[in-house]
Amino acid sequence: MTPKRPATRLDFEIAIICALVIEADAVRGLFDRDWDDDGPPYDKAPGDSNAYSAGLLGRHNVVLAYMPGMGKAKAANVASNCRTSFPNIRLALVVGVCGVVPHVPDTKDEIVLGDVIMSSGVIQYDLGRWLPEQFVRKNTLLDSLGRPNAEILTLLAKLGSIHDRKRLRDKLAGHLEVLQEEPELKAEYPGIAHDKLFNATYRHISDGKTCEECGCNGDLIRRHRLDQGIPKPVVHAGLIASGDTVMKSGERRDNIARDEGIIGFEMEGAGMWDTFPCLVIKGACDYADSHKTKVWQRYASATAAACTKAFLEYWVPSVTKSHIQCEYTLAFSLSEVADVDRFVGRKDELAQMHNILDKPDGRRIAVLHGLGGIGKTQLAIAYLKTYHSNYSATIWLNASDEISLQQSFHEIAEKIIREYPAAIAIRTAMESRDPYDIIQAVKRWLDEPNNDRWLLVFDNYDNPRLEKERQVENDEENTKHSSDGHPKQEATLASKAYDVRTFFPNNYQGAIIITTRSSTVRFSKPISLKRFTRVNESLEVLQSHSQRDKIEQDDAAIELVQRLEGLPLALATAGAYLSQVSISYAEYLKQYQESWLRLQKKTPGLLSYENRAMYSTWDITYKQIKHRNHAAAMMLHLWADFDKEDLWYEMLRYEGSEVPLWFKDMVQDRISFDEVMRVLCSHGLVETDQKEWGVDSRGYSVHECVHAWMKYALNAEQDISMAHLAMSCIASRIPDKDEANYFLVQRRLLLHVDICSSRLIELVQLDDIDCGSITHRFGSLYADQCRYAKAEAMYNRSLQGREKAWGPEHTSTLDTVNDLGLLYADQGRYSEAEAMYNRALQGNEKAWGPEHVWTLDIVNNLGILYVEQGRYSEAAAMYNRALQGREKAWGPEHTSTLEIVNNLGILYVEQGKYSEAESMYNRALQGKEKAWGPEHASTLNTVNNLGVLYKAQGRYIEAEAIYNRALQGKEKAWGPEHTSTLNTVNNLGLLYVEQGRYSEAEAVCNRALQGREKAWGPEHTSTLDTVNNLGLLYKAQGLYSEAEAMYNRALQGKEKTWGPEHISTLDTVNHIGALYVEQGRYGEAEAMYNRALQGYQQALGTDADTYPLALNTLKNLGHLFYQLNKLGEAENHYARAQSGLATIYGHNSDQYREVSSQLSKIRDMQQPKPRWWQALARLIPYR
């Protein structure tokens, strides 16, 4: 009986290996069936680089392996790969051409070109040592290749008999005729005239030419078989020499033949020999001498191929599983499921599945785990479509519950009976109509010893019950029935949970795929499916379902797939809707954002997702979670009011008096919280975050679409109490600035505050008192993060709530007023800030009195505001009032008093009063060291300020020492990445720039930049200050393009955060002007300076006349005009700067004297000159 096409590559037992394409062509020319023409090529094991063809030679299915070239190393590699992909190979035939010895050593029988030699053994003739006198081959037991196995040797002995030798020759001749009928193979006999055997000592005249071309005319050795006409190919068996060198020496050929008893030379057998039971079958194409020619290669390839097919007619196939399995083959079908037209991505996951399932023996299980809608079923379908030919039967089972699974077994039983009516056991079970009997009958069929190449798919096994859970549920069984004995809903849900392993066949064989949402299914290491991470994959899914072209050119489509975060079900849902309406991607995106639930309900069902809609696909999971853990189900409701990412334990540890009991139990300790999260993770709805923040525990996240389901489907009815609970949790976790790494906690909270702040606009029903407190804390977080518009909105909401609840003069109301003042001051909105401070000051004076410490806090804030505006005398008055009040209230050494002393030091530095500043700093430092110790953060801040003072005085060595003390102390107290530590790092960088220590400055500035980017983000004003400093560094080095890039980054960031007219923004504008002067770009420099000057004037009004930065810009303009010889304009700007500097620093200050000197020089240049001077000037050119 002719064998069927093998079901898998595991069913092949014979391999044929060819080094040359013409050799393989001859073999393939004798295929009775070419299996590559009857179906897809057989797959290969991972890492196999070989190329194969498969076909039928007589009654044998053979796999033909192509080699990339000649040689035993390449042969060994091909053999190794072939063994991996075709592990059941019992015989390997190395087929092709070779050089031969003219006479068989023992019998002296002639071997002519076109004869065939078969190996009774193989020796590696080039393995050994070259001694000074000779080559000695290694022939020890370990160095020698083994003999052919007994089955090959006994068959060779049989073929040596007179009867079978004749029959083999006749069969060979018949197969050769078949090949010679194919013109493209060119397998005709080349002619007796081309069969020339020269004396062994006669060498070929010229390499690269035939004997005819170069005129070889040496003595020829007579070949008696050729005297009788065209010879029929004869088969010779004997030892064959194999090596990596081509034998082209008649003398050496004869010596080796005499010493080793070999009959031919080839180059592949040694590489194959130890991998497979191996036989070399080669056609003689030359005499292994220097007169080699390719004339005989095609004919010799044909005789070798013909001999191979003749030999295989004697090779008896074993009764293997491949034959027996014909009784267990089921036709491949996917009628049970609906697949997508085009499967996208998942190559890595398919490879993982293949590595697990593609084993020859034992039970293999692949568990596909992931969120509902992530594409587990479609991945399983894709695997079946790709690799179904590897299996005798692929069986799809609906494992969503036991009833569905029983029905699937019933359908499989019907299919087996249709294809194998003699399956009596299954027929009997079907007649009984007992589901249990049917399942057991199918399992017994799958347990048959020779039926081990099946693949079962248990799809949608989402409600598992394993041993531990089963025991818990049995213990709780008596609580799950109502008084009338009927099961409660929870009990019904519990009954749907089952252990799928009871449906597995008993014998340890076959392959199984399980798709599940539950991570508790761990029958093997699960393959976790994640969302698509590449935009192009998401676009492919959307395009396939929407049936719209050029999707990659539509920005709205790209935004949509990014919003859907690579969830296949979400992408397919969107595509299905878009395929039936004429709206654009932009319009769909708008509807998605504004009317999520309504849009989902209007979307048509998806056959490829069992008609599940995205808004309901997780409902089943939710019910299972609710049955298993009530708190976990309620957590899903609560999560709707948080951001989808990074929900962590410490943020939820709110201990308000009215929190629900389930929440109180959940956050009572970490174990309880993690148990809730474990339940949610095990059902695939939640994932653990891998990011380590360096503060608090790691968080948990949900997919964007799951979060949308929480908000719009699960929380379709608005629950004010849940929203309030979420806001209270977040507000309670907002840290004070004395908490270690407070800035990292703030950044983690920011996304959650964004969600809640938008909800606050909707929830007008919130209690004004609670609302005022929550929004005040939200405002403080936004202010610290430089989110000023958000901060202002929150503070104003807080102010309205507190004014309504407490009145406009209540101290809590005034706290918000004061913080609004701080916010306005940060933004450079000085008049508004001053108004807020004055309102808060008046209120606190009325409530607490003029000398109360809270009143004095606002006085201090006013002092800071006046310093920023350059209103130094007013600032001094405020500081002195605050200082006197605190000295009276707390004493001269209290730390609160010392903070005012420190601020006075800052004021004196700004005024250039360095000795007074140093006195203030030393007093503050000594007091803090006494009160807090030398390493306290507040002490170190004053140390840092002393460094700033020393730098301003040019006392660089002292400044560096002070900075290093501050840095070491802060690193010890706060760590190397704390924002306070980075402030000192930044100051060190500026110091090194002034000293010209540029490499050290760059290293330090980059450390500050990286740290601030990590702590605050790339657009925070503190980060941008360091970017600005890098610009100063590059400018000092003459690296103008790098400097300009840094300044522009700083400018764009500050314009975005502060606005174009903020003081800090204008400072960077001024730096850019100075850079342009260095580059000789005077027109651009003037524009920048004027922009900065006008900005200061607009922001500060008349106060700009005494504002240090504005005066610095006036000086810069004076310098510029002086360089351009515009002396009148230079004089005007210098004079304005001089007036302001006199006011704030005095006539004796260095700043005043510098400008006065320049002004005198210009005025002197403008004075009329004597005639002798004018005559001299005409002789000396102006420079």
C-alpha cells in the first residue's frame, strides 16, 4: 500500500543528504510523489538552517537535505540540524559523486566512471600527523569512525549475493533510464572516449583546462570493460575514504588504497557518520587523480540516485507509529471557532508555543494567559493553522464551563465515528447518551499507545477550581444556600468552577493548549500575552476590521490605536464600527472620549471574539472576582476614580472615620491589600508594575480599555462616596517637604490628582469643608510640580469652599489665601501675590494679633517677595519685623528665628553687603548647629548659602569647601538624588564654571540635570535652571552651538511653564543676548536684550528701575552699543544702570563704580578734542 503524506516531520525515517544541487536533482527526479507539491512544506525545529524537500521513493517517505557546500564540517552541521528536526530518522544516505580507485583492492575488479560505490565503512584518511618523513593517520579506537550498524551490514551482505547483485544492477538500470528521459537532468552517458585512466605518475599539464584543451598525452591504462562497448553501471561495496581535501594525485590515491583497502574518495561521509546510521552511495565521476573533469558529474549523480532508489527497495520499513497513526488521524478543521482574516504579530509567542509543544515524547502543555480580549484564542488558532500538519488530530474544546466542555467531547466523538466507524467503544458510549461515558471513551481513544500525536485546545478556561480552592469551597458550602435550600447566586457561580485536568487523557502523551484569563492555571509555565507594543501592529488590526486603506497616513487613526493601547479586542471593535459608518477616525475618537458606553453598545458583534462586546467582555470575570473576594470587586469600582497606572498600597492607607468596612479591611495591612491585588491579577484585569520608584511599594496598573470599562460600564451609576474616598486617599498621601523623597511621591500622585481634579468639577455635591481641604492639598502638589494653572484652579476651588463653610476671615481660609500668594510669586505675578499676602496678613493680625508666629510667617513671605522684586528696603523692614517678633516669641536661638536670620543673609548678598551677609549666615549656622546638629538639612541649607556668598566674593577655595560640606551632609541625610542635594550639586557646577574648571563643571552639571529630570521631569523649572547653566558652561568654553541649544531648551521650557514675561524666562533671554554678542550677532543680541528689558519693565513697572537683573540687562546693552561705537545710546543705558545701582547698592559698591568708570570713559570720548589731537587722529587710524 502506498503510504499517505506523512502527518508531521516526526514520521520520516529516511534522510538523503546531497552536497551538490545536481545530485539532489537526480534524487528528486526519482520521487514517486513530491510531498512539497501536495501541501505546505514541513516545519523545522527552531535554529535549523537546513533546506529540505520531502517525497516518496518506492514505499519510503524520505526527506532530502541540501548542503550549502562540500566538506565534512558542513555535513556534520547539516546532520545535526536534520537530527533535531527529524528525530526519528533510522537511515541516512549520503548520495552524490566521488573519485574512485581504478581497481577494487581485494578482487582487482575494474571500477569505471559511472559505476556506483557503497560504503561498508568510512575512514578519515586526512586525520593524523605529518611527521618529518611521512603522514601518520590516526586510527585508534576513539579516532576511528564506527562500522555501519548491523541492519545495514546484513543488507549489504545480501546484496553481495549473485542473485541480488544482479537484481540490484537491473533495478539501477531501470531507474537510470527514467532519469535519462528527463532532458533537463542531462543524465546521458558521456562516452567511452571521455573515460581516460592515465598512469598514476603522469600529471595533468595545466589546472583549469581539460585534458583535451591542454593536450595531456601520457600513457593510458587499458580498461577491459570499455572494450565491450558502453558499460552498464556496476555497484561496488567497500571502504570509502572521507576527508576535507580533494584527492587529485594518482600516486597518493594508490598508496592510500593499498594501505587502507579503500575503493573511493569523498568529502561528506565522515561528517554524517556519527550522527545517523549512515550509508554512502556515490557515483564515480573521476579517478581521484590530477586529470579530474566535470564531464561525468551529471551521469554519476544519476547512477548514484538510481542505485539509491534500488537499494531502498531492499530496505524494509519498520512498522512504525507513522503507519499505525493512520488509524488515529482526524481531518483538520476550524469549524468550531471563527478566526480573523489576517493574524497580526505574536511571532515570539508562536515560537514559545512551538518550543513547548514540538517535542517527540511525553505530555506537552502550553498555557496562554492574559486579559480578556488580548487575543489568546486567535493565537491558538494561528498556531493550529501553522502547525496542524505536525499532529494526527487537532481537537478544539469549549472549556468555558463543564456543560460546554461535555458538549465539545460529544461533537468530537461524533467526528471520530464518522471517520472511523469501527471505533466500537466510542459508538457504544454515544448510544448510552451518558456524557461521562462519552468523555471516558474519547479519553481512552486518545490514550491508545500509538495515538500520541494529537493536540487538544481547551479554550476559555477562565473559571478554574484547583485543589486548595475546592477544599475552601466545600468548607463554605453550608453558607451558600438560602433558607429554602435553593443555591444562592454565589453558590451557582462556584458550581461553574471546575478542574479541567479531569478531562485530560490519562496517559502521558499528546499536546494540550489552554487559553485562560486566570493566572492560577499553571500546568506549565504560562505564556502571558501582552498588548501590542508596536503601533504598526495595532494599525494592521484596525485596518483589517475597518477595511480602510492608507490608515498609517491618518494622524487620528494613529492617535486612536495609541489610546486603545494595543488591545486586539478594542482595535477590532473600533474597526467593526468604522466599517459600517462613514465617520472619520477623528470623529470616532471624539465619540470614544465623550460617549464611551453608548458607542460600545452600538458596535456590531465580532464573530472572531464570539460576538462579545468590549463593554461586557469583562463582566463574567467581574462576577467571578465578586464571588471570590468582595473587596477585590469593590476595588474595581473604586479604581475608576484613580488613574489607570500605578495604584499602590501606601496611597490607599486612608483612615477616615467613614470609610467602608471592605476598604478598612483591605488596607489594614500589606498582606490584606496584596491578597486583593492577587485576585485581580490572577483574573488578568490587573498587572503588577515593574518600575521601582525608590519610595513606597511598587504599584499596579490596568489597561486603558479596562479602565474605561470601570468608569462607564461598571460605574454606570455615579457613586459620590467612591469619588470622595479616592480623593481623600490621594490627599492624605500628599507629603510634606520634610519627608524623604517627597518629590518622588508627588510625581507618583500627579496622574491620580489629574483624574480627581477633573472629577471635582463634576461633583458639585461634595461637602465644602472636605472639598476645601482636599483641593488645597491638590493645589500645593500642583504648585510644587510647577503646574501653575492647575494649582490656581485648585486653590480657588478651596478658597470658595472655605469661604462658604468658614467665612472669608477664618484662619483656614487665610491659609489658602497665603498659598495663592506663594503661587503668584512663583509665577512672577508680584502685584497679585502682594495683594494676597496683605489680605492674609490683615486677617491673621485680626485673628491672632500682629506678633503671632503665623502672622509673622506671612510677614516673612512678604519679605521674600520684596527681595525678588529688588525692593530691598521694604524687604529689610519685613524681615526685621519678623525677626523681632520671633525673637520675642521663640527666643533668639529658636530655629524659626534662625530662618529669618538666614533670609536676611540672602537679602544682604543681593545688596552686595557681603560682610553683613556673612555675619547673618554665621549666626544662623551656629544656632542651627546647636539646635539641630551639623548634619541637619536646615543646617546644610545655610552652609550652602555661605558657599553662594563666598563665590560672589571670589573666595573660591572657601566656597568649594563649604559646598562640599553641604553636599556630603545632604548625601548622607537625603541621598545623592534628593532635590536638596542636587541644588548644591548645581551650585558646585556654577563655581567650577567661574574657575574655568570646565570638565569638572560639565560632569557636575550633568549629574544635576539627570537627577532633576528624574525627580521633577524634563520640563520642571529646577531642571531648566540646570539646562541654562549648561548653556553658560558651553558659552565659556566657546562651544556656541551647544550653548545655544541649551539656552533654547531652557527658554522654550520656561515660556511653557512660566510664560514669556516671567523673570526667570527673561533671565535666559538675557543669556542668549550675551551669547549672540560673543558670536558677533549684534542685531540678534540687541533684540534679545530689549526683549528682556521690556519684559522686566512690564512685569515690575517702576520697580524695574532698581531690579538687579534689569540693571544687568541695561549694562549689557551699554556694552553692546559701546562695541558698536554707538556712544550716545551706550551712555544712556549706562546712566540708567548707574542710577539704579546707586539706589540698591550705594555709591561705594563695586557694581556702581564699574558702571561709573565706563560712563566716564564714554563721556570723555564724546568731549571736543584740541586741534593737535584731531590732526593726530587723522594720522592714526581708528581701531
